[in-house]
Amino acid sequence: MAGTASAGAICVAGCSCRSSSRWEFLSDAQAETLAALADQIIPEDDFPSASQAGVIVYIDRQLMGPYRRHRDAYQAGFESADRISREFCGVALAQAPPPIRQEVTSALAEQRSDFFELAREHIMEGYYGSPRHGGNRDAVSWRMLGLEEPPLRGRAKYDLSKGAGS
Amino acid sequence: MEGRKVSIMKRVLLLVALVAGISLICAAGAIGGATYYYTSQRGAGCAGCHEMADTVCTVHVSSHRTVGCFDCHSTGLATKLRHVAVHLSGRLPEVIRLRDVNVVEMTAKCQSCHQREYATWSAGPHSATYAQIFTNAQQNAARRLMDDCFRCHGMHFSGPIGEMVQPLSLEGPWRIVRAGFAAEPTMPCQACHWIHREGLPATKPTAHFSVAGARVGESLAFFDRREQMHFAIAELPLPQIFDGPRPVGISPDQRQALCYACHAPRPPEAGSAAARRNWGVQAGSGDDRTPLGVHEGISCFACHSGHGEDTRASCATCHPAMSDCGQAVEKMDTTYANPASKHNIHWVKCEDCHTRGVPKPLHRRSGL
């Protein structure tokens, strides 16, 4: 109990200097922009869209880890996406109506192809990769593809009784 | 001069005592306040750390929503300080989950509410300990231990097989080398139950009576060690299994998907008739126990109870009301009556004993 309390006290102090966003790296506005972009690349049909499947969670977590090096690219990309959207309809990408989002995404792919390709690659990773990384919630894309997961297989049949070289 | 030194010393000591006293009072107040803050809100305090927020939200729509975080999870100083260190460092895990030692601790927490289920599970084969599974001489002398064993036994253990048992050879004696694990279960509650799974708190009437067929528990799920996550039972596949070239009829009871996650057939051995003729996975291969013969098409749960796998008195579920050959089925020469029998109860056929032709059942002979 004392441990909880002291840790909690430290935790509260530690949190006070952090942003109030529910994301680990992204701001709420950036997450909305990314969701709007991701849902243009993988929209909802019989199966969830990219954002519904947790792709934003995936990218947010990776930007705190192995993809730290892409933080600047994302920051600049979000600004570009919102700028293009404002040129089209006067509002940021997340607030734009669906047909405009599609046009903005196409324009972004032309004007900022480096960012678009990077984001698209990460969106695909998040949607089709392992759920353990935050995306592909409930292995939804694997079910969509008809993949058997976890695979049904009996006890491993590898006979190692004669040693590794046999 | 001497008296002045003593006076200064007294003042210093008094000051130190005063500071220490004030510090103690502040610490006590902080501890008391923080304790109240974290334990009184059923997780709201825990969700204050944003990486915990999703987990806490999940619990609040789960069948365990009425249970507080601290009813199940460790409140030890070491655990909490580790959480704080991870939080402040920013080196966050991709998925928040219990460590293997925490899973072991959880079993007792489950027991505190689920007494009956714990008792039946404890009495059954799925409560087998690490020592029972991994130091089994009959198994280990025939086949070398490997990491794949953890897929179904000890799926929450995070290390390689060598960190659990030694030696990794066909010659024993084998011993559990991971401290504190020898007497712990290899298939704890979380192997088949997703504690944070979305669902409604169970009530006894719905647990026992259903007009919509077999009740599928909302928490039923298989913990996949490779992906480090649970797969809900509805998402698990029921396999297509063959008896030679013939597709075997399998009960549509989806609960069986949990059994098949481990009691699965395996591809035909190279060179076998099934492999040469491309017949598909065969019933009875690997650890598969898909019923054939007189029991083909019935669910695992028609005979096995959920937690203890107990089959006592299960024959009476169907015999003689639904199936009656006029014999006392429990006393027939099968593994039900005698584990040493050559007629496995899962695959027994009338022809196994009636080699010269199966006689007509008594009730059909009499025209009933």
C-alpha cells in the first residue's frame, strides 16, 4: 500500500509536465489528421478502417520507439496535409468532408510523396502487422484475409532426438 | 566555552529532529492521500498514466468491471516503482501485459472469487505444474524439450526452454531451474480466459440455463504465446479433419475451438498413405482427440466438464435415452472403464468388438 502511494505521488508529479493528449507522441489534432489520412488509404467496408483497427495507436507507439527518426517527417507531413486541406475547403483534413479528404490525399501524394509513401507504409504495417505492436486490433486484417491465427498445429513433429545435425 | 558548544549541538539536534518530524508528517500525508486516490476510484487514478488509460477503459466494459484494479494486481513497492521508472523514462512497452511471475500470482486472485471453478480445475489435468510437465521422464526421454512446448504448457513464460528446465537432452534427471515455478501451473486461468475481455458481469442463472444452445463464456479465449495476446473463442478456427479420405463430422460447438488450439492434429507424416494421397490432417494425429466411430460428431463438452475435464457420469448424458444398444456402456472394454484398454473411448467403433458384424440393437429388434 505504501509502495502504491509513494509511486503514485511520484507518478502524479511526473505526469504534470506531460501533455494532456491521450496519445503518447501525437497531439489530439495530429491523431485526427492521421486518422483521416489512414482511413482514405484503408477505408471501412465489411471490415474496420485503418483507424478503427488501431493503426493510429501503432504509429503513435512506434514514434515513441523505433520510429523516433520519423518524427520530423510526420510533423511536417501533418502541416502539409492540413495546409492542402485548407486550400481546398478552408478547414483541416480531419474536419473536411469525405470527398475533399480524397482529393487532399491525392494532392498530398503528389506534393509530399516522401511523407505520403512513409505514412502509407506505416499504415499498412499497422493494419496487417502483428497486433502485439498496437495495430491490427483483434487480428481483424488476418481474419479479413482468411488467415488461420493462431495456426492449428499439433505438437511439433521435429525430431531433435538425434541432435541438431541429424 | 564548553557549555556554548553543547548549546549549539542541542540546537542542531533539535533542528534535525524538527525537519525529520515535518518530513515524516508530510510523507504520511502524501502516502495516505495517494493511497486513497488510487484505491478509491476503481482505476481512474491508474488511468491517470496515459499508457494505462486504454487498459483501464477496457476493464470498465469487461465482465470484471465491478472488480477494482488492486483486487487483482500487485501493489508492491517494487512493482510500482518499476511502473514509475518506465513511465518517466518514456520507454513504454508496445502492449501492456502481465509478466510471467504476475500471471502466476494471479491464479490465487482468481481463486478468491471463483472457488468452485478453481477447485475443479485444481483436481483436473489442466492444473499440471511445470515440474509435472517438464520433468516427465517418459516424455523427455523420447523427445527433446523445445520452445514449442510453451505454446500449450507455460505460454506466459517469456524465456527460452533452457531457462525453465535443464538438461535439454534425452538423458535426465531433469530439473526446473527457474526459481519459484516448479509447483506453479503451466495452464493458469489466463491460458483460456481473457480477464479484460468485453462482456457483462456473469450472473448465476445465465451461467446455468440457456435456451439458445451451449453458452459460450465471454471470457473464453486462447492466449497465443507468439503474439502475446488472447484470441477470442469466436475467432478461433474449428478444423476440418479426415479419417483417411473421409471428412469427419465435427460438432459445431464453438467452445471446442479452445480445445483444438492445443489438442490439434498435425500434417500427415512424410511418406504416409495420407501424405501420399493428400488426404489432409488425420483424426487422432498429434494430440487430436476428435471423436470417431460411435461418438463422431459430439462436442468435447458433451463428456468433459469445463474446468476439471472430468468425465464421470458423462455417459448418462446420452445413454440410454438418446443412444441405447442394450449394453452397459460404462462397463464396455474401452478406456473409459479401463485406461489400459486398446479401445480408446474417443475412437471406439462397434466393429472394434463385433468383428463378425454388428448385431441389431435390442430396441430395434423388438420393434420399439
